[in-house]
Amino acid sequence: MERIKLKMIRNHLDNIPEYELPEGYSIRLFKEGDERLWAEVETAAGEFSNIDEALQRFHKEFGSHIEEMKYRCLFI
């Protein structure tokens, strides 16, 4: 997986537009047990050739940070 540095800056929080999700969609935070779902999404996006490869990466990158994933990873 290629790492690309990204920095987004907004000097104020005024006039931030609000958008609604299309009907049938919702946003939720990662919870324990979502590792496979993460792997399925990443594989479907073409980041990995199979789910097992994605799961291996998940455990390597995030396995010791599951508590942080609960606040940083969102599913739509």
C-alpha cells in the first residue's frame, strides 16, 4: 500500500456545508470484529489481491491499535 502524505487545513469552522447520505446509507464507527469487513472493503477497492492478504495487513498495521480504530475508522 502506497503511503501518501496529506495535510488538510481549514483556518475556521464557519460555513461548513452539510450533506446527507443517500437513502439506505448510514455512517458508523469501527467496532471489534470488523476486521474482516475492513479487509473486504480494501480488497474490493483493489488495495489487496485477496481478503487474507488484507487481514494480514490489518493485523500488522492496526492490530495493536484496535481501541484507536474505534474512533478513527468509519464505515459508510
